[in-house]
Amino acid sequence: MQETPGPALRAASVLPEPVLWAGYFLRVHYDIRGLDRTGEPKKSLLSRGTDAALDVANLFLDDDPNPKDPPPQVIVFGPGPDCLAHRHAKAGGVLWALTRSRLAFVDSRETTPPEPEPTSLVGKAWKFGKDVVNIVSGTEAPREWFVKSELPAAMIGGFAMGPRGPRLSLVDGSGFDFVMAEPEAADWLLAKTRG
């Protein structure tokens, strides 16, 4: 089985400057007035009432009455929609990397063109079998990594311990709280950021 490179090594492959830290942040929530936790505009009062009624109905239909989303890894905060943090987190990638010159949001795309869809029954069965083998063996299509969005160092206001964990603040009052379960991880992130 092929091992995935660590986030710092992956970031170093696309950034020309030394990486202070990097991490894969897949669970990002938003704490911005007017936006829901996914960073989208909040629904109207009528829509929210309908959603609440459906949630109550689901309590009686679901096997697990207390489904729990995994906690966020990053909470994006700011004064309102389209603040710097919101704009870059929504446009950014799964890999975040801090250097002395920027906070880069890195993403990937497949480098091989997709195969044409088979039309015959035998061709469809062959493709299905090939997909199963790739899933079981952990084989993925080759990927190209690139910087999708970035915040220059001039837009970063500071980095300190915040109410929810290490906080990277931006010059417009928005920023990112990195939610860490272990205090040692928070200390490590602060130490790496300060160099």
C-alpha cells in the first residue's frame, strides 16, 4: 500500500519557501453573522422552522436519536460574509500551510484524463471490477497539488492563544481558530508559528 506524504512534505512540494507548519483541515465551521456553520447564507425564518419540524420528525424515525458530527478542526470567524477569512477558507483547499510570507490553501486535481464511459455490458463490468480493485488496494489516480488561494503575510495580524485554541487573526478582524483536543498540539502550533 502506498503511504501518503505528510502535510508539511506535501506543502513543501508546491511552496518555494520553508513551511512553518501544515495540516489537512477537512472539518471547517463558520462563526460569522449571517452565515450558517458551513459558510453559506442562513436560511429564512420559515425555512429554519420547516427544518426544525423535519428534525423533530427524524428523531422518531432514526435509529440514532443523537447523531454527532465530528467536531470542527478550524472555526472561521469574522465580522460578516465576504471577510478575508471567509473568502479564503471557502476558496481554499484541504491542506493549509503557513510560511513566513503567507498562509497558503493547497488543493489537488487528478492529472490523468478520465476514461470514457464504457457502453457495452462487458465494458461496464470491467470498469466496475477495476474500480473495486483500486478501492481495495488503495490505488488512486495521480494528483497534481497547487496553491488554490493564499493570504499574504501583510494580511495576517497575529497568532496567539484564543478562546477556542490557537488563533490566527487577520487585519480585517476575521481569522481562524484551530480547535485542538490536546494542549500539547496547541503549544506545538504556537511554537512553530513563532519560529
